[in-house]
Amino acid sequence: MDIHGMLHLLQEQVAETDWLQWTAILFGVAEVLLARVNNILLYPAGIISTVLTIYILAVAGLYAESALNGYYFVMSIYGWWHWHKRKHEPPLPIAWTSAREWMITAGIVVFGFAVLYGSLKQFTPSTVPGWDAWVSATAWAGTWLLAKRKIENWVLLNVSNIFAIPLLFYKQLPLFAGLTVILFVVACFGYFDWIKRYKTQGV
């Protein structure tokens, strides 16, 4: 597809996007922007976004992808609980990922990829099961690190974004590909912002 064709497809998709999809997208963007500034409100924003996305994908018949968003919903609840400033306890500090946490992160990626690939291959008509599985598995790992307030969460999330952008174009979803480019840029700034915050919090 040439540039003119992609722009035409983008224009058509923008015109056909309903208010529910826009709401899900806007809350998803808000989640990343709030995460960049280290604001706990990223979790309620993420919860709203994932609930709407689960519904939208289920109505569209994309049941596997709808189910995957259930994980993001659970991680948002967990992250909100884990990150919340509780009585007599300081907020969870930003930190670098430990060796043990890297092992867990690698396990999430490998196990997540294997389960998702097998499920997509066996139970769905997906033409890109490996690609889909990799994007989701790396995003799962990044979400877990985000809940732990680990700086490298931005790296894992952007690995997912890098592969998601061409995948979305391949699936003829240029609007979501464009939004993913924006999220990629925000995550780059978030990484360096978190390093600065880490240095100033006295860790």
C-alpha cells in the first residue's frame, strides 16, 4: 500500500471510529501520559480503557484479543493496589530491575509467548500468531514491571510498540498504528523522566 492509500485508509478509519472506541483510545493515551509523570491515576485510566477495549473487541468478534485485555485489567488492579500510598508506608519507589526480577520478566515473555502462540494457532484463524503473541508477551512483561515501578518497564513496552506498529499497518489499522507511534515517543520520554526521578528520590 502506497502513502496515498495509507492516508486514505486513515481518513476512512477516523470517520468510522465511534465514540466508544475514541473513549477507549483516549483513556489508553491518558494512562501512558500519567505513567510518564509517575501519577497513580494511570491505573484507573487504564482500567477504563481496558474494560471498553474488552467490550469493543468482543463485539467485533476478536475474542482472543479481547481476552488478552483481561490481563491488562487484572494488572491495572494489581498495580493500583501495589502502588497506592498506604497508611504508615511510603509510596513504592522507582527502581532499576534486579537480576531476580529480570528472570521473572524473561519468564513472562517466554511463557506468555508460548501460551499465546499456541492458543492463537490452535483456536483462532490468525494469520500472524507469532507476531501477535510476541507483541502481547512483551507488553505483559512491561506491564508487570510498570506495576513494580521499575524503570525498564518503558523498554519492554517499547519493544512491544516497535513490533505493534507494522503489525497494525499490516492489519490495515493505521489510526491505531499512529497512536502507537505516539505512545512509543511518550515511553521514550518516560524512561528518561523516571531515571531523573530515581536520582532525585535518594535511592
